[in-house]
Amino acid sequence: MKLGTKHGIAVDATGLKGRLIIEAVGAYLTQQEDTNHFNSVLGQIIQRMSAPEPRYGIALPDTRKYRDFVHGLPRLARQRLGSPSFS
């Protein structure tokens, strides 16, 4: 299987601190593609939030566009996704 061709949860790990589920998205060439994929990854992680025990998160490229997208989310959404405070 080629990298990036599998669909589903990107990370589903269990350890001493419990279960962690992460959805991931890559960088795209256009602002519209980045916007669409950011919205898609948010929708995917929200649909997976079926139990209170796991911690949930999203993994994004460290680019100005994605940092701006995350800053645009409501504070509660950033907290629930474990988002760091970007400077």
C-alpha cells in the first residue's frame, strides 16, 4: 500500500494514559484544497467521538494556513482536540 492511500483513523493508540485517536491530513497545493481537507478532517474526528474516554486530536502540516484554520476554531473546540496554544 502506498503512503496516504489508506482511509480511516490515522492513529488509534492505547497506553498508560488511555486511548488516543487522531485523524490526519496532508498539505495541498491550493487554499481551496487545504480548506476542504481541513473541514473534512474535522468532520471525520467529530464523527469518531462516540465515547468520552478516548482523547481525540487532529494532525496537520505545520504551515501558516493550517495554523490560521486552527486559530479560527472556537476555543472549546481547540481545547477538546488538545490543540496547543500557537504563538
